[in-house]
Amino acid sequence: MWSVNNDSPFEAKSSLVCDRNGASQWVVAIKGTYRLLRDGRVALANRDEQAPIHESPRHRGDPLTTSLAGECELDYVRQHTDVLLHGSAYAPGGRPVAELDVTLMVAGMTKTLRVFGDRRWRRGVTGPEIGSIGPFVVMPIVYERAYGGSEAGGDTPGFEPRNPVGAGYASTARRALGQPIPNIEYPGGLIGSWRDRPCPAGFGPIARHWLPRRQLAGTYDAAWERDRLPLLPLDFDERFYQCAPADQQAQGYLRGGEPVLLRNLSPQGEWRLHLPAETFVLRTRMGGRWHERRPDLHQVELRPDDCKLMMLWKSTLPCHADRLTLECTTIQHKPRVRAIAEAAR
């Protein structure tokens, strides 16, 4: 009962998940891990290298003080493909630079960030000013180095709700002095004053308790407790399930086969490849008959530092009235575009 027969080289898991109104949905997730080769080819990783499907969010450390490393991969469906990148900025040719732009392009989505060496606010004639820039060769692209942060103590402690683990947040000029300035910014919204409050810049996932994602979770008030508990509030927005920054969410679902460009995100400078294209057919035995589904691509996760690519597909089948008759799901797999390098086998 509730088993999955996986005829693919990838990881697979299933779960019963409730929708916003409490109706049961049978969710099947498939996760594929690939190796990125320097010549642009993509090779299926060995069976023992296939990354697991995570059933809860993971942070880089303490959830209160570190950024999100990855979201739950077995929750409800996402309406768009999330594109994520975990990596670093690399100075061209390994020669130290004070700043450079990095670019992520997937299909028609292009995003560029500007990366600076370490800087701090120093005392100026009219207030804090940007200090000298320390050169760098490699700079991690993490939200801890983007605009944000918090202040503890004092009469008015505060924090940046869009990125409470970042750098650069200050409530007064005095508190800004000596504090680090973000390493990672949007080129169109560079920091010029300690009073600036730019959008935190990064390629990684947004935590559930950060803005703007938190606002999509709905209203949990007395009316909700009286009329809806334990269901989700009526104003819950299903975009909450998307964990990528808004400018890294595809319009609908990617299908595989799309071009990818990484610029200054690896020692080789520019990396071009195509997403693998896979086809899955999921057949579920429930209520004495077979139900067929084709999963959608919910997440693309690039890890150029590790030469890895992960792709997550999910399928949802309404099963509330028949969940006790649900027997099994069989996963049938057929690559549409086999971008496997012979030398990597």
C-alpha cells in the first residue's frame, strides 16, 4: 500500500499531502543528479551519487542566523519552475579584482549580480562613506553577504525582514560605522548611503519566514482559529511554495533541453550547457483502476562549485475519497534528450 516502483536511475519518494482545503493529494517526487562536464556536456551521476529528496527545509546552520540551503522537496506543487544556484563568483583568470558581474541565464531568464570585495563604512565628512575595496579571487554568493542583517541591544533593535542574516543593515549612522557593506548587489540598485535599503541580491532560495515570501502564507488570526484551524487560511497564496527569488521563477514549467549560461560562476569564466530532457509516466493503482500522470519540472538547482546539477519533478493526484484504496505508483522513465558523456560512464 502506498508504495512506489521506481524504474528510473533517479531518487523517488511519495507522500500524502493536504491541499488548502484539507483534501488529500498523492504527491510523487523524482530527483535527478547530474555531473556538469567542462565541455558543456551533462552526465548522469552514478547511482550512489544521486542526491536524496529532502522532506523538510535545511539551513546552512541555525535557521535564525543562517540562510536557507534548500526547501522541502516533497510538499505541495509549485506553479512555476524554481531556478536556484549555489556557488561563488570567480575572478577571470584567477587574477584578483575589486568587483565583477556574474550572470545566470536559463532559457529566457537572465539575471546579473555585481560582486564586490570586502568593504566597510568609514567615517566621512558628512557621515559614513564607503571605504576601500579589498580585492578577491573567489567570493561565495550567499545571502549572508547580501544586504540585510540585524541589530541587537540598544533602545531600538531591528532587522531587515527580507534578509535578517545579511550585512549592511543599520538604524543609525553611528551604528553603521565600521560595519561591513554587502558584497553582492543588483547592478541597478547599488548602495551609495548607509540609509539605502536595496533588495537583497542572491541566487539561492528564500526562507519561509523572510519577506516577501512570508506575506504569501496568509492571515493566522482569531477568525482563522475559529473558522479554519487546522486548514490553511482563506488568503493563503500558493505562490508561497515557490522558494526561488521572483526573478528566478520561470513562467510556467521548464521542460528540459533549455540552454544555460553561467558567466564568472566558475574558474573557466563562461559555462554553456543544456538542461537534460527527461520523460516520466507515473501510473497509480487506486480505486481498482490505473491513473496516469506526467510530472512537471518543479526545480532546477545548479551547483557549479561542485560541478553538479539537480532537477526535481513532481506529480499530484487527488485521492481524498480513495486514499485508502491507493496501492502503488509505477515510475516509467524515458530520456528525451540523452546528454550523457560516454567518457563519464
